[in-house]
Amino acid sequence: MTKEKRKPTRLAVHSKANIKLGGRSIKAESENVSLNGAFVTAVRQDELNDVVGFNFSHLPISAKAKVVRVTNEGIGLHFENTLLD
């Protein structure tokens, strides 16, 4: 059995979101979110280590994030600051 490496609790949060890279905005949907990161599905998947802007479409929450995981199911983001900073 593998032990979970993430410390902050992730919550299932299904919400429309946007990922911004350069001058383009990509529609996404969050699958789960923690204070330090999120896993999202998007039409176009960014490259590992890209630094992107992330925000929820209907909430005043935004963050700068690094793409730390890319799978067929979506993109793992690690926020540069926690959502409480």
C-alpha cells in the first residue's frame, strides 16, 4: 500500500476554472483542491513545469501555479502560495 505524500487535505471541488498561460486562457474544471494545489481537467493540457495562472470562474480565488503532473485524466497544479496567503 502506498502512503499519500501530500500533507494538506484535498477536497472534491467540481467547479469551472481557467488556466492562463501567456496570452491565452484555457477553460478547465477542478476535480479536487487543497491549500497547496489542485487537480483539473482541461481541453488542452499544459507541459510539465509550466507556470500558469489559475482561477475559479465563479469565486474570487486565484493563484500562480506550477504544472507538476500531467495525465490522460488531467493536470496536477502546485500553487506557489497557499490559497490563504
